[in-house]
Amino acid sequence: MDWIRLTKSGKDLTGFRGRLIEVTEEELRKHNTRDDCWTCIRGMVYNVSPYMQFHPGGEDELLKAAGVDGTDLFDQVHRWVNYESMLKECLVGRMAAKPSTLIHGSSNTQKINPSVNRLYPSSPSTLLESNLPSSLLPPPTKDHCPRFDWFQTDVTVNITVYTKCKIPTSGITVVDLQGGTLRVEVFLGKLSYLLHLQLSHEVQEHLSVHTASAVGRVQVCMHKVSSGQWAKLGEPLESHDSFLHRKDCALFYRKCVLVSKTHVTHDTSVFHFQMPPGTVMQIPVGEHVYLKTTVKGNKVVKPYTPVDKILMPNSLESTEATADVFLMIKVYPDGVFTQHLCGLNIGDSLAISSPNGSFSLRPLHDITHLYLLAAGTGFTPMARLIRFTLHNVGNLRNTKLMFFNRQESDILWRSELDQLAEMEEKFEVKHVLSEPSDDWTGCRGRIDASLLMDFMSRPKESRCFVCICGPTPFTKLARGLVQQMGYCDEEIHTFLG
């Protein structure tokens, strides 16, 4: 009997006959054996004992999460898996809340009402902290949790988040306005601050976000549908004014519309999706999004790393907020999800998540040499990395891409890469084919130590960084080879999907 049939058989898989309980850490730790295995994923506890024999990675891998919070382990391998659906019959209950799990911001639900009954300058950029009444200034506190305030004119509503720290390069703000519900999520490295409100009155769906990174301030500007003063901003919703580790935050999706499909190679296309009018979202370099849809009655979720519209756009700001998402996706003949994507018509919609990922730009800021090893569609995170380093890393001497493919026809954006190598003296690309034609004059074969030794020499007084992406066997082999060459873990990042 397969897992799906077992979950639909009516058998009690939890031992509680559908009753949900609150689980303490002490109770969770008791269930840590093969025959009695509980684990926690994002605050929800599951009895995965019945799933042991069905787990593709084997029982030993599943036992690593026995009796403990398995969120990190799950995210390393299965972040895109719809575990809530797959394990719904195994749900025991929710973890008992503890103070260290949820860090609340300094603004509480009692403080959603204050507003400034005066006319502010129409330009959001002139609304500086020094112009605000003392009641709206950030309190002098050592507390590192962000806080928020709001103020209004007769025609606008402005929400300001004070992060109390300089916003890092990877710091972004994602805003979603849907049917009067406002969701503002500020990503600060590995942490996330969330505002979640049902607004008290209607606002126009188009809004703007202004970020002052140096002083740690984010301002969301909205225009009222009807002029006048609001008595309060709105009602708090789930997780409002919370400060969490990003790994503990549930992914949020919004429906995006397919605008165009552009062929790149015989089996790969760039899918252009447009965000809904009430969404403002940045996608940091090196991070990915999840696509979610229903195929033949089953929910399917897959991760993809966005690319820019072209390899070298006129604008050099890589993390600029945009209403567009471009995804370079290979369509497999037997791929359930990619075949579904291929069948979408212009105007069809698909759910796309907020950004996610562990990549940090911090190590890149003082490097002199960046080496990129990519195989197939593992090129996608490299595309924006190339652009970012060439125009934002002052000490950079060289960015080199070694791109592995089967045949010439499989090389993604080949002409663009070759053109960029001619235009930019700091950029080099080396193509390696495993099944080349007889007239191919470039490198042949697969990744090995001899190829890398010639490609990744470490000059004297250099600071190097290596990024690797491709199929899992390629990524693991490449990382091992790079480590054998003397590169330490802090000098290597592998994109895993």
C-alpha cells in the first residue's frame, strides 16, 4: 500500500483519533524512536512513524528529526514539498508557545490607533524622523526588535517601520495589499518583521515603498479611496507585529499573471510573470521563489531562481522592486510541473511565493576573484550574481564562469554570455560540453580536478569566493573538488534545490 492510499484508508495515524493537542518540548523529546517518532515543522507536530517506510531518503534520515524541531533539516532538502498536505493525517497538534520562539515588536495592538492630525509634505522622502512629533519617534531603547508607527493626511496613510539597525544588502520589503488586508514583511538578514492588518478603510491598490537603509527606516505610502481622517489604522491579524527567524515563517503566496514565454533553447524558456497591483516585492540576488499550482488534483510546489529580463540590463540596481518576475525554466518531457507550465496560456495565473534562500551577499563585498561553476539550469542564480559583482564589488578583478552542458544547443544565453565577455574585461566564460559535436573546438568532458586547477588558480594576495549550482550529484562533486584545492567552507556557497 503506498502512502497516499494509506492516508485515505481511514486508519488513525496519530493515535489521537483526530484530536489535536498542545505539545511541549519535553513531550516532543519522548517520541524519538523508529516506532514512536514525532517531529516538529514550523510549529506543528507530526507523528511520522507510519511514514518511515515510505520516506524516499530512508528511515535514518527521518530519524535525524525524531523528537526535535526538524524545520532546519526539512528546509535543507525539502523546502518546496507541500508537507502540510502530505502529512495532514499525521498531525498531532501545535507546539506550546515559548517566549524565545516569537519575538514581538515594541508596538502592541493597543498602539494601532495613533495618527498625526496635521498636514505632512506630499513627498514621502521629506517625511524624516526629525519632522515627527516626539510621540512617533523611536523610543530610546536597547531592544533590537523593530517597531512601527503610522500617520495620515486627509488623502494618504503612511506606515513607517523603524528597524533600529542599518538595513543589510539582503534586506528587502515585501508588501501585499489584497481586499483591504495589508501585509508588510521586512526581511533583515535571517530575520523577518511582519505587519498584518485589516485596514479600517479602503485604500487604492497601487502603493509605494521607500527604504532608507542607512538609518533603518522603511515607509509604505498608500492613498485613501475616500478623503478624511481615520480613527484607527485597522485590526491586527495573525502574527501581526512579530519578529521571527525567516526559517520559521510560513511562505506567503500571491497570484501572478503570465505575460509572456520566450524560448531560450530547444527545451528552456523564460516565463514572464506580473505581480498583482497591490504587491511590491524585491527578490535579492541569490534567492529563489516557489511556484505553487494544482496539477490533476494535486498541489505541486517547486523552487526557481529568478533571472533578469536580459543578462545585462541598462539599470544596474539588481534588487530594485519590480512588478515582474522572470523565471528561466527547463521543460522536461515527463515533468508534471514543467509540462503544466508549458501549457499555460498568456493571462493564466500562478501562485508565487515571497523570496527565500540562505545566500548572503556579505562575503562578496571585499573579494577580488569570483568563480562560478554551473551545470544546465544551475546557471540561473549565476546570471544575477555576474551582474551584481561586475557593478557593485569595487575590489573585483575577475568573475569567471565555467558552464557545463551536454551539447551546444543546451547552452543558455550563450550569445549574451559571449558578448558580455567581450564587453567586460573582468568577465570570462568557459563552456564545457560532455557530448559535443565533432566540430566543437571548446572544452570537452565533465567536471574534474584538472579542469578546475587551470580555471581556478588562486593569485597571490587574492580573496576568492566560489559559487556552485547544478544537479545534486554535480554540486556535491564540485564542492568536494574545490575543497581539495584548498578552499575552505567560508569561501564556498552551493545553491541547493
